[in-house]
Amino acid sequence: MRFGIVVFPGSNCDEDAFHAARDVFQQEAEYLWHKDTDLKGVDVLILPGGFAHGDYLRTGAMARFSPIMREVRAFAGRGGPVLGICNGFQILLEAGLLPGAMLRNRGLKYRCEHVHVRVEQTDTPFTSAAHVGQLLRIPIGHGEGNYFAPPDMLQTIEANRQVILRYVDPAGRIDDASNPNGSVNAIAGLCNEARNVVGMMPHPERACEALLGGVDGRVIFDSIVGTFRSAESLALQPSLVGNERSASLSPRRGSVQAGERSR
């Protein structure tokens, strides 16, 4: 399978996501510059962390107008898997691909630390049934990670089981002291109603190797890779996973693409 990592001016976790996809999980990977209008046949899109356009105005407010976002919307509309990590989550919110908004962290301070999150739902390409209820220790780093949704929207999100991750304490309990930014209902990640677009504040790409302090982030990448392997074995139609290349979903397994940024 082939990962596409969207790069905005100010992205700083694009190389981490690229490394995880190519070097850790041995999949193809391609950088996609924010001015590109061609997704280059990728199977999965990642909007990485960082500070797109310097976070001017507010996080993600300018990035949502980048030319590539038109293609991201179309890809998501076809059912293609899209993962927004930290700043990428913020961009998905600004673009209307996920419900709600981000506020400044409670305490108005930038937070950079490891947190515990609990896997709440498992029916997205990025979460599998084997991990429901599992606790993950994953790093975060953000200044505007305080997720907010008005009561009626929040009620819909909860009723639709769109919450993917919640901040918890090391024992798995929801605890205000373990919520690093004050997010409503301790929400650390959620999906759209169609369940193919997922945003999360923690950084799974920075928790895929023991050298970095833990491998809990592998859960997210294992799930999406497993989704495509299952699709191949079942010969699913490409529209079910957003891929238009071939009905068999056979990824190009030859040489791993190094990928170059088009800047």
C-alpha cells in the first residue's frame, strides 16, 4: 500500500510519518506538497503535525485553503482513509471534515509530554477490534489541543460512537488531571460519520520504535496496514477504501519509493 503525507509550510512531523510508513512498516510513501493537485495514486492520506502556515489566525485556518485540500475532500468523499495527527487534526476540523473545533489549551500553555489514551471505538481503518479498551502511551505536543463541540453536536458525536480515543489516567480512568488540555469529554481523537476520516492529537508516528520510548503508536499503523491486507484477500472493490487504481487493491510492492517533496 502507499501512504501520502501532505506537507504544508510549517509541517514538522511529516518526516516522522514518512519514516514510520516506509522504514518501520515497509510500505510505500510519498510526500505531497500543499500546492499539489494530484494525490499520485496513494491509498492512505496523512496530514501530519506541526504548525501549518505558522498557525497564523488559528491552527489550520489557512491550511484548509491549500489547493491539495480539494483533493483531500474528494478522496475522503470516495471513502479513502484520512488520518490527521495533531496539526493535521486541527486542519481537518477547520476544513469541516470532522465536527467541532480546537481551543487554546486549558492553562494557555504549550504541552509536550506523554499521555495515556484509551481506544474507544474500533470500526475505522485506523482502529481494530483487537485493541478496544486498550491503553496507549503516546506523546503529544500542542498549544491548541482543547477539543470543543457544543452540547447538541457533542451528543450526536457520542451517540454515533465517533470518539476514537479519550485521555485517561494510567489505570484507564477518565480523570480531569489526566486531560492535558481540557478537551470536552476527554476527547483525544474522533472520526467522521462515515468512519474513514480520523483526527487525533497524540502522535502515533512518534511511538513506533522502542528507541523513541515506546511502540504503542504501532496500533494505528498496524490497523490501517491490516485493513488493506484484508481488502486484498477479500478482493474488495476499490471504492470501499478510496483507491481507484485496481479492483484487486494490489499495492505496488516493488522498490519502496523514497518520495521527494515537490516544493
